[in-house]
Amino acid sequence: MILLVICVFVLLIVLVVLALSQVSDLNKRITAYLRELNKIVGLESRLERLEREMSGLRSPAGGATAQPGPPGGTIPTRAGLEPGGVTSSAPPAAPPAAIPSRGPESPVAPITPWETRQKKPSRSRPEWEAFIGGKLLNRIGAFALILGVGFFLKYAFDNNLISETVRVLIGAAAGFTCLAVARRTHRRDMKIFGQGLVGSGIAILYLSVYASFNYYHLVPQWLAFVMMSVVTLLTFWHGILYDSLAVGVLGWAGGFITPFMLSTGEPNETGLFGYIALLDAAILGVVFRKRSWVVLEPLTLLATWAIYYRWHIDYYVPDKLPAALLFISLFWMFFHAADAVRNLRPSNLWPGVRHLLPTVNAGMFYLMLYAILEEGHHGWTAPVTLLVAALYFGTETVMRGRDPQTDTSRPQNLLTVAALVGVATAVQYSGYTTVMLWSLEAVILAWCSIRWNLQYLMVAGLLFFMATAMKFSDTPGAFHYAYLGETDPVFNLRNLAYLVYSLALAAGARQFRKSADRSARLVRAWLESAAAGVLFIGVTITVNDIFSFRQSIEPTGAGHDLLFVRLMAIACTWTVYSLPVVWFGLKSGKNTVLIPGLAALLLAVALVAIRGIAFSPIESFVPFFNFRVASFLLVLLAMVIHSTLIGSHREVNHWLPDVRNYLGMAMGVMVFSLLTGETRDYFGKLLEDLGGPGGAGRDPEKVTQFLNLRQLSLSGVWLLYSGVLLAAGIWKASKGLRFFSIGLFGLTILKIFIYDLSFLETLYRIFSFVGLGLILLAVSYAYQRYKHILFGEQTGEGSPPPGG
């Protein structure tokens, strides 16, 4: 009974396959007939078009009408009319697609072949019918056959009609039968139909092996693996034989599903990864032979690393380090070798694969390598990382040696080397040491980008510079003194890192000094500005840390006394910093350096002028011999030096003369601020000395007297300073000084008429207004006396008398 059922089942399959074969033959003949019919219809349309074109060639104005020639094939043409009226014979007309133009005098455009004017014709109704009947129905039929066989087997299994062994044999027989019939149909040029049968047969064979192991336990695991592997190889062989990517993808899926179908739940990394390694080698070999199947390589790469990652999460323990290290190295080597071979055989297929796959492979390999090394072997992580980087650099060296002109492998290889060296640095070192080493690596990348003319290395160098800045800002103590009492505030690793980073940015900018590329110039400008900015931040933080260190060792409460001196010291530091930076910017003509230097000077002037208006603490004030006066004088001297430098290099930029004028005005403001502060604080010190702490015991009359004297002295100092500025403006013929003095006179007048008149006592008002009147009269006299100098007026015999 069982044998009868088997025979009937096999016979049924054969009959169905043969019937489908006959139907496919009939369908093929119908399709061929429809194609021939379509060609005939197309020829008719072409003939009609040619008739219309020929009718356009017949022109009465040509002097002769083209008439159909005799059977001999001669056609009288316009060119064949001789002066004597004799008609010459022309050769037979050329095929319509090759009819030439009649020349520049002809009003008729040359005939363009019909095929060249069609971009991409849409499918005709017969073509759609052939697609649906010949291909789509084939795929659906193969799927339906698989379902039918499955339902039949389920029915037989549920009713115990067939034993377990026979069930598996039936599946194997059905699968091989499909493959055999597919081979026969393929030889008869029925490729699509044969591909459908191959897919059905392979699926049935996979299911048969799976059932023999997982459901019925008829074979051991190792034998099931062998059988599955044979089926996978058989699938790829058929895919190559039929040139079918769909069959190849089916083999890929079956190969990677096999470990999950035959899993017993027990970890066996040697068997699992050994099988995956062999499968990877086989698939990469297929891709090497069938270059159009390149899609299998990224699928294989992702599947391989996904399977390893799942095993690592579920089963990895430190005892399995050797096996894990061996197999991830083997996986990486397969795909790295495939990338090298692909670069030796350049192709236009999937160009993005050449750059994406090596990056993914390197990233996955290193992540897995880092995971197994860091868990218990941290000391080996950095050396192994550098070893991998050396392997990539060696690959790049070999590739360039084979073909120095090609750069197909260089992006992924060189960028991988740069990334791995950076990671090894971060793994082995920390803090400011990492900052300094990353800075040097960024300079090396910038040098290589210019040396080898590789723009992507320039981008990598910029990324390293940005990563260095982020690492710097994330390091404790980068912007403040974090180790009070433990480290020297000047000579420490943090300040050395600032210096190295700034010099690295400057060196990186110098690499692009000869490049004419616009992007290289932008990078150079960015690096030069960044170098100046990093140095500015470094010196500022160093000075601030000096006072933080001093404050940490001073008695409690002394910190407030040091705040004023700290701010003045920072302003002086900015001033000193601006001198070499501005000089270098003027000398080299680089605004990227000049502008940061001028900005530092502007900040110093603003800080000294605003914060230096009031001395603190007032108890320590000594007129004219104090830290504030020294700071003001240093800033003023620097401004004079800057003005002199700008005067000798004013041709560098058109706006430098304006900067020099602004410096002159700023110097006037600085002197005004210093005189005001010294005068105000002199009387403030006298008031402080009148009584004890908090002003207790002060004499009210003395306090009022000192307050009146302070306001009177301020007004007098302002008036005298305005007069000095006016005299200097007249002597130097400088409008800027004269306008500044007039503005200061106005400010003094407002103070006297508004504040002094309201708050001063009568005696002090008298002195204030008398002094104001005398100085203003002197100013008026000076303008009248020297108007020929101020306004260029001439006096003499030919001049009108004064006043009329």
C-alpha cells in the first residue's frame, strides 16, 4: 500500500511537471508568434512613415520630380539632370534609415531613425501578456506546487499513510525530480520556467533535510549539516548554471538559515563558525566569478556578523577567547581579501559597495575585538589595535605598489588606519596626553592630504582637530585650576597641552600655504584663527590659575583683595599676547591672525578702562605708584606700539588707517579713565583714613569737605586734560584730538552745571565756575589765534579785515 502511494505520488509530480512543460512550450510559441506579429506591425508603421518622408522630398521647385524608376532601379534625380537635359542614372535608393540630407540648401531635415527617437518605449499589450503568462505565472505556479506538496505531505502524515523515512525520501525524490526537469527545460531554452522548478526543488530538499533531523531524528546533527551544505552548494551551482540571481539568493538564505534549523540549543562555536567560514568562502567565490551577483556580498557580511554578535551576547565567556579571536579574525580576513580583489578588478557595479562594505567590516571586526579584549585583557587592546591599523596600511601600500595611479582602495584603507590609530591612542592614554597625541595625528593627516593630494584626508584631519577640542573640554581642569595645592599653576601638563594644540593648529594651517584650492584656503583660515584662539584661552586660564593658586594659600578673606589685581593682570596678559600676534598678522598679511590680536587688545582696553576706574581695596591705594597705574601704562604703551606697526604696514588692508584712528581715541579714553580713577581714589583714601572700620567716628565736616574737594578736583582735572588735548590737536593739526577735547569739554560743562551747581557749597562753586570760564575763554582765544592753522585761512594784504 505504501509503495503504491509513493509510486502514485511520484507519478503525479512527473505528470504535473510534464504538463507544465508542455504548457510552457505552448506559451513560448504563442509569445514568439506575438513578437513576430509585433515586428510586422512595427514594419508597417515604418513604411507609412517612410512614404510620408518621401512625399516631402518631392518638390516642384526642384526642377525635376522624383518618379518611380523602371524595374532596373534607375531614378531620375535633380542631381542627375545635366546641362544638356540628359538624365543620368542614379544608384538604387538607400534604405530609409540611411537616407542622407539633401545638403545645406535643402529645406527638408535629415531623416532620423525611428529607434533613436524613442527614449524608452513602454511595453505593448503583447509584451505584457508575455510577461504575465511566461514569467509571473511561472513564479506563482512554482509557489503553488510547493504548497500543494506540503499539503499532501501533511495529509499523509496526519493519517499515518507514510512512515517517517519514506516521507523524507519522498521529499528528496520530489526535489531532485524538480531539478532534473528544470535541467531539461533549460536545455530547451525555457530558462524562466526552469528557474521556477529549481527554486521549488531546492526548497523541498531543504525541508526534507530539516524534517529528517528536527522532526524525526533520523540522522545525527553532523550528517544533517553535511546534507544541508550539499543542498546549498547544489543551489549555487544551479544559480551559476542558469545565470539566475534569484536562485543564488535562495542558496544564500538556505545556507545561513541552516544553523538555526539544525540547532540543538547547545553552544558549539567551533562547528557553527567553521560552517559560517566555509559558507562565506563559498559565497565570496561565487561573487568573484559572477560579478553581477555583488548583492550577495553585503548580505553575507551582515549575516555573518549578526550571527557572531548573537552568539557573543548569549554564550561568550572569557574561556572562549581563543576561538572567538580566531573566527572573528577569519571573518574579517575573508571580506578584507574580497575588498582587495575587488579593487584589483575595478567595476562599475554598485560603486558604493567598494567604500561601504570595507568600513562596515572594519567597524564590526574592531567592535567585536574590543569587546573580547577589554573584558579581561585591557593591556593588549591598544597594541592589537595598532596591529590592525598596520595591516590596513600594508594593504594600502601593496595596492599602490600594484597600481600607483588608482585610488579606489585608499579612502577606506587610509581612513581606517587613521581611525584605528586614534582609537588606540584613546585606549592607551587619557586626558591631556590624548589631546597632544591627537593633535599630532591631525597634523600628520593634514600633511598627507597635501602630500598625496587626497581631500578626504584633509576632512579626516579636521575631524581629528574637532575631536581634540571636544576631548580637551571634557577633561577635568581644562578651564579652571582643579588641583589646588597639588600642581604648579604654570608648568603643568594642561598648559603644555594648550601649547601643543595651538602649535598643531598652526602647523596644520601651514601645510595648506601653497594650495590654490578654495577649500584648502578656507581650511587654512579656520586653522589659523583656531590656533590664535586656543593660545588666547590658554594664557588667560594660566594667569587666572596663578591667582587661584595664590588664593588657595592665602588667609581666609584675602581672595577679595586679589580680585582687582587678578583682573588687571589678565588685561595685561591680553595686551602682551596681542603684540606678537598683531605683528605676525601684519608681517604675513593674514587677517585670520591680525583680527584675533586686535580683538585681544580691545578686550584688554575695555577691561582696564571699566574695571580700573575704582581701585580695590581702597586701603592699599598709593597715588600714582600702584598696580592700576602700571597696568594702564602697559596698555597705553602697547597701543602706541600697535599704532606704529599699523602705520608702517597700512598697505596690508584698507581699513587699517581707521583702526589707527580708533586706537588714538582709545588712548585718550584710557588716560581720561586713569586720571579720573586716581583723583577719585585719592580722596576716597582720605575718607577711609578719617575713621575706623565702617566709617565709625568720622568727622561730618571733614567728610563734606573731602567730598566737595573730590568733585572740584575732578572738574579741574577734566578741564586741564581737555585743554592739553586741544593744545596737542592744534600742534599736531589733528581733528580727532580737537573733537575729542571738545566732547570732553562738553562733558565737564554738564557736570559743573548739573552736579557741581546742585551739590557743592558756595565757595567750591565759585572755584568751579571761575576755572571753567577761564579755560573756556582760553580755548576760544586759541581757536581765534590759530585759525589759520586749524582752518587753513590766510591773513595779509589781500585779506578782508577781521570782523568784516
